[in-house]
Amino acid sequence: MSTDISLGNIEESLRYADELKGQGNVHFKAGNWEDALASYRVALGTLPKRKPIPKPKQDLPEDEPLSQVGSSSKDKVDLDVKEEEVPVVLTEEEVKAAKARAVLNANIGACYLKLSEHKEVVNACSEALLDDPHYIKALQRRASSNEQLNTWSSLTSAQEDYNTLLDLLPESSNEKKEIQRTLQRLKPRVEAAQQQETTEMLDKLKGIGNNILGNFGLSTDNFKFVPNGQGGYSMNFNR
């Protein structure tokens, strides 16, 4: 009986969410991004939550009491922690709900894209991809917004998404050539962002070091790092 009630609830929520999505689509086509966003969010809220991924189990010696595991160095046992993902089993209706969540989150990302709120685009599309890792539109929107954020981490994430798209899109797709050109343009941008952020981080660390060393009449300029010819560095102190 409980299974039937649960199934009915999912089916009902799917129907209601689809109606709200339709309203959101009307707003979106009319250019009313905020209203479309509100409709999509309400629709998302009517759907069941995503099932959590079970944590990997540990393999323990079958005949040894838990209280004695690792009780002494002689009897210490290395636990074999399974790193592979534990599969989540979904019913047919739960699969439909997952697809509906993916579509709504991707639509939410489309609204934020129109509003130029790129961090929100990335967040929404990431949610969509948790339910459908091969969702082309979500990957495209997330990659595009990560480009706009223009940080080392965001540009690197964009590269990863574009490479995933190259694997997913058919060979006949015209988009593949454009993605390949985009990846070529991204490479120097990633390197430049990495260099800039590394320099900024080192400058901040240098500032902290100078504040501390200043108490002793010193600064980071008194310390020079020189390659030692063996792949490392030697530190020289100069007054």
C-alpha cells in the first residue's frame, strides 16, 4: 500500500512540475526572466529530492570482533576501503523525477545566463548534471559561464566541460569544431590566469612575511632562493 501511495505522489508531483515548467517557458519566451525563474524554482520544489549516494563500506575480518580490530601493532589490520561509487538504484518514477530535476535546473541556469549571473548559472547547471551527467545544454551553459568568470579554477572547469562535450557530441556535429577552436583560445587564458593568481598569492604571502620579519628589522628581500642545480633551491641570507 505504501509503495502505491509513494508512486502516486511522485506521479502527481511530476504532473504539477510539468505545468509550472510550461508557465516558466511562456515567461522565458516573453523575455520575463525573473518570472520564468520563479516558475522553474517552484516546479523544482514540488519534485522529490535527489537520493543521497551511499557511503562506501569497509571490509572487516569476518571472524574478528570489532573491538579487537587494530587493538595491537601485532594484530593491526589494514581496512580495505572500497573507493568505487556505490550504485544508487532508482525506480522508473524516480528516474523520471531525476530527469525533470535536471531539465528544471538547466532552465534555471538559462534564466541566470540571461541575467548575466554566471556564478548562479554554474551552480544551477552543476545541480542538473548531478541528475544527468551527459546533459549537453547544462554542460554548454556551465562552460560558457565559467569562461565569463575568468578565474584559473573556472577556466580549468570550462576546459573539462568542453572536453566532455567533444566526447559526447556526434562526429557529424558542427559544434565540435567550434569547441575545438574555443579550447585552443582557452589554453593561454588558463596559463595567464594561473600565473596572475600565483603571483597575487605570493605577493600576499610576502606581505605577511614582511609584517612578521619587520619586528626583527628584516624583510623577505633579505632571503634569496637560488636554484641548486639538483631540481631544488638553496636559501641565501643577505643583509
